[in-house]
Amino acid sequence: MNYSNSIEAFEKAYQVIPGGVDSPVRAFKSVGGTPLFIDRGEGGYLYDIDGNRYIDYVQSWGPLIFGHCDKDIQDAVMGAVQNGLSFGAPTTIETNLAQEIVSLFDVIDKVRFVSSGTEAVMSALRLARGYTGRDDIIKFTGCYHGHSDSLLVQAGSGAATFGNPSSPGVPKDLTKHTLLATYNDIASVRRCFEESADGVACVIIEPIAGNMGLVPASEEFLKMVRQLCDEHGALLIFDEVMSGFRASLTGAQGLTMVKPDIVTLGKVIGGGMPVGAFGATAEIMGYLSPEGPVYQAGTLSGNPVAMAAGLASLRKLKSHPALYVTLGNRAKRLMKGFKDAADSVGIPLVTEVRGSMFGLFFSPDKITNFEEALKNDTAKFAKFHKGMLDHGICLACSSFETGFISSETSDEMIEETIRVAYLVMQEIKGNQVEE
Ligand SMILES: *Cc1c(COP(=O)(O)O)cnc(C)c1O
């Protein structure tokens, strides 16, 4: 594969954009090499500016469940563009999209649109704090909820459950209200509730974690988290920015009986345009301005072009109920293929599938939380990623990311990917012997 145009473009970008990218994960830091500069997408394929073609399992990190350049979404966007790009005033299309979401999620009576997942989660936290009159929140290590201050938190020293900032620029005074629990470990959640002096406003969780690799929460665990929230008068927030419309039409909520109080959505909801949303019962949402006292706003919120893309993509999803079965089967076939390829050369690999989401770890053991995820063989993943890329398969450039199947990822593409995986696993094994 020749990457010379991408390498040159990256050097230029580096001069004027920090790290050459507008979001750090794009920089290929954990796998080495240069990020691909993209020329265009087409269905299940991605083309870089060197003219290389890749089968795309990143799909813009989740949003593109219908692949690139979906005709229905494009038509809706073109139509909206012709009427104007933004008004800063209500349009009926916002109501239409809200109605679709309300009809899908039984815990949502009302929904507010924002422009990113980060914004959705940040606003949902403020709402939970305003509603309960409490400051403390509980989050799980390894779950990602965007880059707002309260959530850029890492474990403190010793046994303390109160978080420390994970980035310079985040005040300690803010993260001291964020308590850190261990995913799939209910005792750690109980401990957080006990350690909170002034009460917990909410527990926020990715019910299917997709940002430490793909690590689902067990049904039993979610049930007990729900119970603890009820006992303590705290709200439960399901962050389904990634899993929403991905794990199933209604995300994790379609796969578990556990019901959250607030849901955050993003990625697929915008069909490739910048959209986020958060929703809850009418009572909770009634706390939001202008109905209630909790302030939240956005100049481009509910942008008509973005709403048009979201509406077209949600309506298309609703009218293809069998899609998730197809995507799930393809994801399972792909992961079985990867697993068989690894087995064939004796490399330990564990895989996971939820709907159109898939994950793999170079690890002998099943992964249930972040601490375990950290033990995966990232060096092996880097080799795997590079090998696959060189053969025209684009996987997310970190072992802590989730992969995605779109409606345009055909059975043939899956089989082609598996063929390449056998080759690459053999290459990895061969290198190992030489070392
Ligand atoms: C991607 C993601 C976010 C952040 O969304 P942005 O649109 O990148 O701001 C929040 N929560 C989860 C679970 C995500 O996967």
C-alpha cells in the first residue's frame, strides 16, 4: 500500500492543527504510522487520497449504520440545504425527529437536541444534578462520556473512590464530585454511594461499554445498579451515544429489562451529521429551561440539515426491522472468523458482539472491566491493525475501540476480511518466531 499522499497531508496538517487532527484518537498514536486522509466513502468502502480502497469498519466511529453516501439520507440533506442552513428558530422537523425517538424509547416522553454526544451527556448531568439538588455523580472507569470536565476523571491514589482530573485544565474542585466505580462490580458502586457525603445525583453508565473495547455490562449488574439508584434516590443515566440504534434499534434498552431515568444519544441519531440528544420523562425534562430552572442552550441545536439526516436515517431503521439480525449475524461471522484465524496460529483472542457492534482483545481471558482491558496485548493489536490496513481493511486504530458493521458491509466483504485476517495472524506469528 502506498500512503505517500496521506503522509504529506499529515505533515502539512501538523503545522497548523495540534497533532494534525481535530480529535486525538484519529492520530494513530496507539498503533503507529500515519492517519489516512480520506478522499471519499462509498457504501461499505473508504477511499484515501492515495487512491487506496478499504473495507470500512470504523464508519466515522459509529454513526454510519447505512454506510457512506446513503441515497435516502443524502436526498434528505440536499432537500434541507435548499431551504437554508440554519434559522435559530423552531422547525417542524425537530418535532418529527423527537416524535420518532419518543415512540421508540418507553422511558422518554420528551427529548432535547444538541450537537454532539459530549454536549448531550454534559447537559444530562446538569439536569440530574438540578433535579435531585445533589452534586456527586458516579461513573465507571473505562466508560467514556465525552470530554466535559466532570467526566475527565481517573482513579485517585489508594482506595479513594473520588476521582482526580485525567487531563490538565480540569479543576480538582470539579472532579471531586465524580466517584469512580468498577464496571460489572456492584460492591464498588455500593462503596461509592456510601462514600458520598451529600448524596448522589446520578449514576452514569454505558450499558454496553464501547470505549474500553466492547465490554457489555451483565443484566444482573445493571439490575443491581438500578436498585441502588432507587434506594438512594439517585437517577440512572444510560449513555447510549454509541449503543443507541447500534446494539439494537433501541440500543442496550432493547436487550435488557433494566430501565434508565435519562438516556443520552448521539452518533447514529445524526446519520453522519453532528447531532446529540438527551431524553427522559416529562417530569424530569420539565426541569429544563425554559420550562424549568436548569439552563441549557445551543445556537445550532436542532439544526435543520442535521435533523433531516437524523430523521431520514431513523425512519429507514424503523422500516427495516430485520436489519439488526442481518448486521448481528455478519458481526458474529466476522468475529468467529477472527477467532478461528487466531486459533489457527495459537494466538489468544477473545471477541464480543452486540448487534452491529463488535470487539476483539488479544487476551486469553474474557474482559469484564477496564483493569482487565488494560492487560490486553496492545503491541499485537498494533501489528494486526497495520497488517489489516496494508491489505485494505480499515479497523479502528486502538485496541480500546469498537468496530461496526453497516448495511453496506456485505457477506463478501466479511469473507474477504476473514481471509486477510488469516494472512495477518500468520504474519504476526512469523514475526514472533523471528524475534
Ligand atoms: C462518542 C461518545 C460520546 C461523545 O460523543 P461526541 O459526539 O464525540 O461528543 C459520549 N458517550 C459515548 C458512550 C460515546 O461513545
